[in-house]
Amino acid sequence: MTASSVLLSVVCIIVLTVLIKVVNWVWLKPRKMEKLLKQQGFSGTSYKFLFGDLKEYTSLRAEALKIPMTVFSNDYFPRVEPFRHQLASKFGNDFFLWFGPIPIIQISKPEMIKEALTKTEEIRKVKLNPIFDKLIPGVVSYEGEKWAKHRKLINPAFHVEKLKLMLPAFRDSCEEIINRWELIVAERGSGEIDVYPDIMQLSADVISRAAFGSNYEEGQKIFELLKEQTDLALVIVQSVYFPGLRFIPTPRNRRFKKIEDQIRGLLRAIINNRKKEIDAGVAVKADLLGILMGSNSKEIQQDEMSLEEVIDECKLFYFAGQETTSALLVWTLILLSKHQDWQARAREEVCERFGNNVPDFEGLNHLKTMNMILYEVLRLYPPAVQMTRSIHKDTNLASLLVPSGAIITFYMQHVHRDQEVWGDDAEEFKPERFAEGIAKATKGNTSFFPFGWGPRICIGEKFALTEAKMAISMILQHFSFELSPSYVHAPKTIMFLQPQHGAQIILHKL
């Protein structure tokens, strides 16, 4: 046999192997998983070659977002997820659909959710597209030992004693926004403002001060780049993913990589400057970066956490620290504008506790009405509207055998509004349901997890809630507010739940 014939045989074998794998991935395996699910009585759509339901899903969603809701309603599911809404109307809250050749299995039963979130070996974080690991890196994207190590190293930065040290940063950022609003209402005593851009800036300023000891202006370039990178990522992932696509030098991929390099360069400079200060004996600052580097400097030197990994965590702080809290704050202001009775109750509690003084940490932790309001906002308008997990091994959830390669999702619209748990008034804004805490409100079920659940619960939960309590308390001390007639209720999701047309509110100086 000649060398050329051997080479041809090898090439043919390689081509045939690749072809078999592709056919299995785009047709045989999806059909097998669909048959398995339907044999168990689990309903869903039929698999369509290569794209699944992706085309119909994106088309319906784009059309729905063109039309605002005609009345103010907390039932925004048909607008935000019209395709899922159609399936829920047909199959109930538990069903499956297809994103490309991958089945997305939606689960709403509390016992199945609890089981899924505790099986950390068989069920892990989703890796739908590697581009998300670039966009949202750090501890949230890790598994196993690496996740455990990073979680342990980062935990000290979010301890209660450390949060107390960050309170001045929260206060300074809130004061800047309030001063700006006071100028707007100074002449007439009231004025209309779209508070959403200011809330976004407030959250950005807080994370800049609390994480990096700087301010919004210094971190503004990073936030602008993150916004553009997020928009690019969302466009890129709306097509069927093939391994290696991100390495093809398309204009979008090149721009995404350039932004990534710029962000990492800016963060690297901040970290290196801080490291020089630490090496020179300068006292460690009471911000997240100082705490992280102060507690981890020995580990970093021993390569337990590399400089690039610290950069990943800093990028995560910037991204999640702004988006989640700004979503919570803006929906709280909208709902308190709508429900004047609860706004009055919250203001009365804040004024009884603090008067005209700046809120302190201990006082914030004893605001019962405020807690009830924030929990109810998070129930109805959670920053992330769904939680997803990837099945790495065939596993049973209750009586359902879920095949390896599938993705399970818990959609908050169904979980947080399950009438068997929350009652017939589940769509209504009723903070009193949390009067005796979360466990009582959920009747002990895994039915409320706006920050996740189990060992992977969001590490920044207390940070976000403390910031929200400080901001809402200070706003209540200075203003009363109501929805403007120009406000259009149009929730939408771009990574996080946000008001599509802004949050126009009329402020009244107290």
C-alpha cells in the first residue's frame, strides 16, 4: 500500500468519523431524547432539524417586544416569553422545547427543583456557548474544586463586617443621585424624571466605589465596554452554536475580542496599581478589591489565584454588581409608585428608625417592612427570570429520567407564582405575604430563589440587598413619588429584567 493511499484512507476515516458525530448531534441524539421524554408522558414540541424552535422563539419574542402592555399588570410572561407562554397554555408549566439540537426542559415543581439544585455532580452550570464565559467569567462559571477554591477566597469580601465598611460608599453614591434629583424639583417642588438611567448610574457608581475605591467616572469606560460586549454576545448567541465558531474572524467576533482585551487591560491596570500599594505597605482599602487582594495576596503569590483569575472576578463584580441591583431598585420604585399605601408604610418605618439621619447598617437590618417589599419585588420582578442547569449524566428528578445533554430550566414566572404555594393572589403585589419570613411564605417549598439556591446561591446577595435598602431608604427620606402618565409598562429581558421604555416617575420634594 502506497503512502498516498494510506493518507487517503486516514482522511476518509477522519471525515467519516466527523460526519457520524455531526449526524448524531444534529439528528439521532435529539430524536432519541425526544422519544425518551415523550414515553414518560412529558410533553413538548417535536424536534426540527438543526434549529429546533429557535426561529419561532426569536420571531415571536421580537414581535411581542414591539407592543407595550395596555394596562399595568404583573403578568408580563406573554410579552417577555411569548413562545413559552404558548407552550405553557398547551402543555402546562412543565414541558420541553428545542434550542438547536438541545432539549430545554422546563420544570416548576418545588420538589424537582430542590433535587436538581442539590445534585451538583450530575447537574451543573450550563455551557451553552463559550462566549458567555468570556462575558460573565469568574466564580459563577466554575465547577468542582475550582469553584470551591474561588468561592472560599472571595467569601471574606462579603462578610457582614466587610459590608459595614462599604456603607459609606453606598451613602456617597446615593447622595449624588438625590442631590441631582433635588435640583430637578427645586423650582416647582416636583418634577418628572426617567429614573432608570440614574439608577443604572447609581449601581455603577456603588460598584466602582465599593469594589475598586474609585467612582462612576473612573469606571465609566469599563461599563460602556461591558454594555457593548453584552449586546454583541446576545446577537452572537441567537444563532445555532457550533464548536469553534467564536474563533472565526467575523466582524462581531473581532469586535468582541477587542472589547475583551480593552476591559481586561483596564482591570489589569487597576489591580497592578493596587498590588503596588500593598507591596509598598499602604493600608489595604476597605473595598472589595482591597479585601480580595489583602486576604488573597499570599495565595496569589503561590499561584492559588492568578492575576488573570482576579481580573475575571473583578469583571464579574462590575457586570453582576450593576445589573442585578439596578433591576431590583428600578422595579421597587415602579411598584412603590403604583402602590402608594406601601410607599407610605415604608417611609414611616424609615423615618421612625433614622429620622433625617443617614441610615446605618444595624438600622437597615431591622427594616421589616422594607424587607417584605424587596422580597415581594424580587418574587414578581426577579432580575434573572430563569435559572438553567445542564445534565451531565442521565439522572432522575422525582419520576422523570432526564437524559444527559439536556438542559433544565426553572422559570420564575411559574415558580414564584405557583398558586398552590402562593395562593390565588399570586399575581398581586402583596408584601405582607413575607411578614413571617421566606420559609413561612413558601410553606417550606423551594419556590423563591431570586438569588439562586443551595451551595451556589449568589455570593453578592447581602451586598445587593444592603445597597437596595440604603438607596430606597434615602429616597424615601427626601421624596414621595408616583408613576407618570407617560410611563409605559413594558418589561423585557436582556440578560436581566428591565423596563423597556424607562421608568418615568414624578418626584415630590418632602
